[in-house]
Amino acid sequence: MARWLYNSDGDPIAFISGTHVFTRQGNFLGKLYEDNSVWNGEYVGELYADDRLIYDARKLKASRGIPGLPGLPGFIGEPNFKGPLTLPLGFRDVETD
């Protein structure tokens, strides 16, 4: 089942379908790995507090193999409201636009 991901303001910015992360518009953003990090060849971000997609600016620049492009996701429905959340030091919101 797909689930929404939010930024620190509580705005929906992406969703997970299986192990793939898509933008609100349905564009492939990256693959979700078991360590809760999202990669699309390069580091995209990671999950924080279960449903926040954030970027750790302190991470060393690295790369993983580029994942194969998934099929188009199905309709996910409207996101729930989420309140704001303070990000840990060294983190920022992921830009998806």
C-alpha cells in the first residue's frame, strides 16, 4: 500500500509505492533501501520520524547503482494533514520540484 511522505512543514511532497519513491506528480524520485535512505544513483534523502523525507547535508557524497525505472504508480488518494516538525541539526527538506 502506498503512503505519503512530508516535509518539515507537514506538506505532502512524495509518496512510497513498494520500494519506490515518487513525487506528488508521480515522477520517480528514487528507491527506498532498508536503511530508510532514498537513492537514485546519488543520495536523495532519508526517512525521518517514519513519514518525513529529509536530506542529511553532512553525508559524504557517494553513489549507488541507478535503480531500474519502475512502472507508473496507481492512484494514492489525498494526503492526511501533518503538523510541522523541527529538523535535526545538519538536515534540510528535500526539494522535489
